Amino acid sequence: MISSLDGSSQLFLADLNNVQQHLAKINREITSGLKITQASDAPDQIESLLQLRADEQHNQQIQTNLGVAQTNAQAADDALTSAIQLMDRAVTLAAQGASSTTDTAGRQSLAQEVQSLQAQMVSLSQTTVQGRYIFSGDSGQTEVYAYDPAGTNGVDQLATVSSTLLVEHPAGGSFLAAKTATEIFDLHNSDGTVASGNVFAALNSLETALTADDPTGVANASDAVKAASAHLNSMQAFYGAVESRIQDAQTFAGQYDTQLQTQLSQKQDADVAADALDLSQTQIHMQAAFEMQASMPRKSLFDYLG
């Protein structure tokens, strides 16, 4: 049996097929900008490439979470600034109410202002960001306290909440980024009794003493108000530390993102300029090969048999 193609022609077609596959690969790289568009392009690189993409996606999610935590922490910081200002005013009112120069009518007027401070304080405990109560623990779906002059310490507790959600740091580990309204405004001891620093209780005791026209009681309540103010300052310090940790985490995440993108680019991005040159040279070589193949003599067995 005589093959219809001689050995040189078969070799030429095999080489041509390889060149065409190479050209197709170059064209894909130029069109997509990627040197790896399918697993067969670089089987040994796929696992590390997929891991880099997973790391990048995870880091981007961390950055999103950090942004949310930062917004909440800033809102909490602002709310606590306002709360501290309210307590500063309460300290001033307590000093006026304890003074012997203030009469009964004056203390009644001061009591009404303290009641207003309590209502504002409860409103601060209901601070929301994008529809979420930032002092309502892990759920954030409902306010923890409502203002009620007849309620315990001038408020009604609507829910018992806890804050356990942690913010992940891109370098590893995580940290608590929020306190609850109970921890901030309604501090209690482990046995359930009112603790020193309880904001609602301090304001309520001050209002009660002023309403009763009791200068001694007002002086005692003043100490509770000062302790509550100190507690609010400690809570603001907590959020200040959280904001610093978030800023540090965001800086790290940004640098890590740049590192991941660089590694991804090195693995998957095509060198378009080099590809364009390769394409041009390959096309020239292929054209030269066609011309050479066309110029080769064509003789059959019959030509030699005569």
C-alpha cells in the first residue's frame, strides 16, 4: 500500500497543525488579556491560581466587613460624644439642684430638664445605621430600651441582647467591635443589681431627688451622675480603640490586596506586546514554510518507473 502523502508532507502538516494551535493560543491571549483562560493552558498553575483568587475574594469580603464596622463604630463614637455632653449638663444641673440658693420651684424646673436628658439618652441608645440598631447586639433589629417616665429608672427594657460578633483582621485573628445598649447605658452587677456607672439609673435618681426637693439626695445623685459620665467615657475609649484597629486592618487589607493582585497578574495576565511580536513572527515563518513547501518537487512512483 502506497500512502497518498510522503513523509515530508506528513511532517509538514503535523508542524502546520502545531503552529496553528500556537497561533490560536496567542490570539486568545491577545483578545482576553490572559495567558491562562482554561485549565489546559497551564495545568500545573491552576491550583495556585484558584487559591490566589479565593484569597483575593476573602480579602475583599473582609474589607467590606471592615467598612461596615467602621461606619458603625464612628456612629457609636458620635452617639457617645452626645451622651457625654448630656451627662456634663446633668452634672451642672445636679450642682445647681444641690445649692442652697435653689428653691423648690427651681428644683422642679431642673427635674424637668433632667427628664428631657433621660429621653434624649434613650434616643441615643436607639441609634441606627442603615436601618440597624447599632447598640442592639448581634441582631440589631429592634431597640433595646424605650423611654418611660414610670418605668424602672425611667425606661422600659424591650429586649435582652448580646454582642458576640467578631470582626476578622486580614492578618489573622478577630476582635469585638461593638457594645450593647445595656453595657453602655444600663450597667448591672453580676447579681442583677444596678452597678456604678449606670446612666439611666443615675439620671433617674437625680430627677427623683430634684422632684422631691431634696438637696442631700441631689448631692448623692450627683456622684452617681459623675460615675455614669466616667463610664460613658470608657465606652467611647473602647470605640476609639476599635476605630484604630479597623484602620490598621484596612491598611493591611489594602496592601494585601495589592500583593494578591500582583501575584495573580504574574500568573494569569498575558504579555500582549510579546504576544503581538510572537504572532507576527509566527505568521511570517508559517508563510515562509508554505512557500518552501510549494516549491518542493512533486514526483510520483510512476515518474521513476518511466
